Amino acid sequence: MANIHLYMNNPTAGTTDGTEISAGDESLPLVLTLDASRAESGAAKCAVRCDTNYSLDGGATIHAIGTNSDTWTFSADNSYTDATDALTNASWQPQIVLPNVASTNVIFWAKATTTMQITPANDRTVDIVAEGKVKFVG
């Protein structure tokens, strides 16, 4: 069975680098450390790709699920130089669709935002999800 995978740690478009974000066991979660007392946002460069010889028919839908999923938004990559550039210039949405996902990285950005109403905590209630129809391309 082919799978869709998410990656972090500055992945490069069109390659297969990056560190895979854990699926289910929280051994390697995407972490953004924010100060709730300052109501700040943070962004991370991420990637989505399929196993070798597979692609997604119609693209990958990226979104968050869980108790505090409304604190997360996403943006397709527009060659942002770093997280500050993405935070300033990206168009952030609760859900995005990334076309042309196959066995190499397609870059996107994930943003978490905190408010002063949120109690500071190590929040493990949110999962980032990549969904799509996987097809064999040989």
C-alpha cells in the first residue's frame, strides 16, 4: 500500500530530503514554540510526497484536525526565503490543495498562532493531515 508522507526540517522542493513527521506515535512531531503572552505566530517549511512510483490524482489536501486545529493555517510555497518571509507574505488558509504531488517534495508552509486566551502548554491535540487519491504511476 502506498502512503502520503509529510516532512519538516527545511525540505527542498523536487528532492527527497527532510525529516518525516511522525504519523500517530508523536515520536517526531512538527514543533513550533510560541509565547502565548505575546500572541505570536510561527511558521515551518514542510513538504508532502508519496512513496516511489506513486502520485496523487487531484493533488494533496493539507489541513489540521484536533481540539486546537483552528490555531493552524497553511500556505502553498511561493519561494519564501524563510519563516519570517512566509509569515509576512503568504496567503494563509485553514486548508490548501497542492497539485502535482508525486515521489519528490512539494513544499508548503504550516503556521501556528497563539492568543493570550490560550493557556501555555505542550499542545498535542492537533494533527496535520495530507489527503489524496494515491495512484500507481510505475
